[in-house]
Amino acid sequence: MAERLAAAAWTELDGRSPLLLVPVGALEQHGPHLPCGTDALVATTVCAMVAERLGGDVLVAPTVSYGASGEHEGFPGTVSIGHEALHLLLVELGRSACRWAGRLVLVNGHGGNVATVRSAVTQLRVEGRDVAWTSTATPGADAHAGVTETSVLLHLVPDEVRQERLAVGATEPVEELLPALREGGVRAVSASGVLGDPRGASAAHGREVLESVVVRVIDEIGIADPDPRGRLRGTAR
């Protein structure tokens, strides 16, 4: 079982120099069928699985559950702290944690956080701290609350997936939707908040997706070769 920072006493950390994994999520609408805490749940789960498999001196920090989700604020349930606040939070978190942690890796679960996570990590690295980041994103996945995320949630928390409410959202490539998204947020392109089609989701597919993310993150952490902006790189570049 992964060791949790929140459950540790300071005397159990004294003299150690652990790798600290920090899940970074968001609280935002995920269509009519998924919980608003989806991104935080996935990031937290990935960190726990990675820590358990890595073994050694690895801790999982409490999840940063709020992110930059302004594009989803047209829907109730979304609580965004914005890019500036998220940047400051992550920088101060990194500065403080690196006083005792030997290495810090942010594991980001929300695409809207990427630019801010990258800028915060870049700043921390310029300051001389051993900080990097990675993502729970899956190549080829649909954009938001579609078949990929729905499958992962069916695997993790099936009782929290409202399967009777599954419906097709905007299925155009995100690149085509970007102008309208930037102008009016997700609600301007999808009344349901879904970007994709969740109807083909399955727990089996979700298990495969989650496993692929965990294996990739373990590989990236093991290689420990971040790019100039602190993004961990794996063997498959």
C-alpha cells in the first residue's frame, strides 16, 4: 500500500529524502454522467498505484483538488481557482516540500492545468529544486467525459457513473472547436459538457487505460530525464 504523507508523523520522515508524488486535479463538470472530481480521482489513483509499484522511499501527498477550469465555468459544480492562483500554489508547495523531500513530481490530471504546471515547475527548477511533472493523459483519448474517462471511472467507481445519462457530446476534433471554446467555453460547443462519445465505455477498457498510464509514469520516473520545461520523458519519445 502506498505511503501517504498526510498519515505520516514528522519523526517518520526525519532523516529521509523521499520522492514525493503530488496529484494535481480539478473540480469541474464532467457531463451529466461523471462526478465533478473525476480528474482529481484519476490523478490520485495513478499516484497511489505508481508509489506502490515503485517501492522504496516514495510518498503520495494530499491531492491538489482545485485547478484552472475556467472553460467549464458555464456549468454548475465547477470551481476554478484560475492559472495565477494555481501557479502560486504549486510554486509555494514545491519550495516548502523540497526542504525535506529529495525529489518532487507533480502528476497532473487536468488538461487545462498543463501550461500552469509547466510554468510552476520551470520556475522551481530555475531555483535549483529537483522538481518535474508528468500527466495522466492518454494518447488517442477523446477530450472530455467521453469514452476514455468514462471507462476509467467505470473501472474505479462504477457506482458513481450515471450510465442512464450517457449521451454523445461534441465529437469534432478539439482543434476545430478551439475558436468557439476560447470565446465561450465548453458550453458554447456542447450543451451537455461532453466532448466525445461515452456510450462505448467499459470497465475493461478503463483498466487497460489506467494500467498504460501507470506503466508510463513509472518508466518516466525511473529514467528521470525531464525536458527543459520539467516534463518527464520515457523510453518511448
